Amino acid sequence: MASLHSNTPARSQPPFVSRNTELPSRGIRIHYLYAEPPADTPVKGTFLLIHGFPQTSYHYRHALPLLALAGYRAIAPDYRGAGKSSHPTSSDFRKTTLAADLHALLTTEPLLAHPRDAGARIHVFGYDIGGMVAHAFASRFAAATSTGCSVASAAWGECPLPGTRAFEARRAAARPDHFHLLFHAVPDLPEALIAGKEEAYLRYFFDRQAYVRAAIGRGDLTDEKNNSGGQK
């Protein structure tokens, strides 16, 4: 059962909608942002936009309306453990598991399942952790399913893929700027330590790793925190 609401101020018409939908087959709830082309615009396909860490679906709020105006349905979900989606106590956060969640969303949520038009052609994009999920999605679900959903293209970046030499080399290097990977592997402790200090924690990453620091304006991190629902 999905709920539909806007998460933007009433003073401006939202260019996308925010939805929560239960996936009984996966045992979780997925939250996502969604935009679609104007009613008189032919649908070219669907973009699946997968966020990285420490972002959520809110990171794509500016891209969604642009893709919709270009004739694409655009969906940006919070994968399990992130944002307003379920934060299960299970330790299964494998990229293949997250990819299967998103595939179930696309093929069972009525708003997104369009087996008889070009919307069933999925263009997958992800970066960072989302890039790994995008690779898993494209690898496992490239062929058309019984719903007609198939991967038309896939792109990912800012992520060495698990199992590759680049990934193993980076993991072996134990770089200090990757401290958060081990930090967040400890159950519940990171959330307890970060609570109330989310903006300072996020600022640490963006101050050091943003390619264009000025692109992150005053209040952007506060908006992200207030609209995201957090990370698990």
C-alpha cells in the first residue's frame, strides 16, 4: 500500500512526488521520489537514480524534473537502510540484495510498472555505493522480465567495484579517508555517536572530498538532513 505526499513547501509546486510503498516479497518499505513527463509528452524510458553515501534520494531532487521534461520517467529511491526506507536489523546489505529490492519496486509498484510502453526500458545510474548497486542491478536484471522491464543502459562512477583489482587495492591500502566504512560496520554505535551532530559529520566529507566545494551552498546539508530520514 503506497502513500503519496509532497515533501516541498506549499508555496511552490513540487516538481516531483514522494512516495512510500511496502514490498511484501522483500519484507521492507521503500521510499522514493518520482517525476514523470507532461501528459502530452511521449515516454522515452525510465531513469533509475541510485544515491551514494552519505546522500539519499533527496540528492537527485534537481535532476528529476529535468529528466521528466526530457521525456523520461525518473525515480530516485532510498535503498534499504537509507533515508525514509526501512532500516532493517538484518545484516544483509549486500549490493545484490539492494538491487533486488529496487527491481521488485520497479516491477510491482503500479505507478512504475509500465510493461506496454517505452517506460519499461530502464536506464540505471549510480555513484559511490549506488554505483555498486547499479552494477549489480544491470548484471542481474539486464534481460526483460515477465513485466517487460529491461535494462537499456547503465552507468556508474566514483566506485571501484567489489571483486576488481582496483577495489582490492583500495581496501588493502586502508586509507584514513575511508574510516567510515569500518565505522559504520559496527551495529548501532555510529548512529548513537552522530545523533545531533549530523551536519558536522556530513560537512567533514564534503569539505574534503567535494570536487566543487562552492556547489554545496549554505543550508544544503540541513535540507538534506531534514528531508532524508537518515542512514542506518
